[in-house]
Amino acid sequence: MKTIDAKGKMCPVPLIMTKKALSEIQDNELLEVIIDNETSAKNVSRFCQDNGMQVKTERTGNIIHLVVSKTGVIVENIPVEEYCALEAPLSSKMVIAFQRNKLGDGADELGILLMKAFINTLPEITVRPGSLVFLNSGVFLTLRDSPVLDALKTLEQNHSEILVCGTCLDYYAKKEELAVGTVSNMFDILERLSKAGHIVYP
């Protein structure tokens, strides 16, 4: 398996490196692409899938390993820069931190309904959040039975990063039920919050 290290490089460089490496390996051979930013990983994955290739994603902390199976044919006249151009207007430096699975301090039933409406509306707003952080009981919003799962998956597909507190998932014994986002730690969560242009606490 051929490996390329694209850590520290921004789009379109990881895409260019991937495209070049794919041209150098044989059909059905595997290519590992190592990336350390979510946007480039998604762009590389989308590029490969659009060209008929299978992509498996593995994570080790902040490092993302994409294992690509060269099963398709690269269309040479598709400029890789087009994949990077898609990302710019879709997210912002806003971070939304969900500390619970309901909105407000009134009746629980009303709070759950309001939170559902809040998250289901997020994909429709003009500037979507750059990151969504889920802490404490907020992690229940990211599980398989969550009423807002489709909205969160849409946000993630459109380049909103979703970080879910691993300690919280362990505390509630829910890690196996996670259905969207990346299991994260307090260091990464604090990094996102400290670099945010604006933080919203629903």
C-alpha cells in the first residue's frame, strides 16, 4: 500500500498529491492519505468517490487516515480546485456548544421540542456554524435515536465539524450508539472554542 503524508497542507495540495499518487499505482491497489484537517479529508474523499473509488476513513486523534481503493478511473479534465471552491461559503468561525439535549430552563417537553426546531433549522441558515460541540447530555443529540440526526448529518456533509465529548459518551455508556460526528476530547473542544469568532450556547 502506497502512503502519502499531506499533514499541514491545505486544499488543493492534498488533492493534487492524491491524484498524482493514484496515477502511479495499479488498479485495485490501496493508497493511504494522511491528513490533519477535516475539510481537506472530506474534499479528497469526495474526489475519490466521484471517480468511482472506495474510501475508508480512520481517525487517530486529530490525524485522519483515508484508505483509497483504486477501483475507478480518474477523469483527467476535472480540476481538483473545483472541490476546494465548494467549501468557502458554507461555514463560519461560529461554534455552537450544546451542553444539554433541551433548549431553555422550562418544561422538559417544551425544551426538547425547541432544541429539535433549533437544530433542524441550522442547515437552512445562510452562514452555517464552523463547528458544533456536544457536551454532557448534549451528546444524546448525536446518537442513533436522535430526532435531529438527519439535520446534523446534513451539516456535517456541508463542512460543519461535529465534535462529541468522548468522556460524556463513556459516562452515559453511549459510545457505541454514536451516529454522527467525531469522538473528541477536552483539548480539541477547548481549541475550537478558543479560536471561535463567536460561540453560541443554546
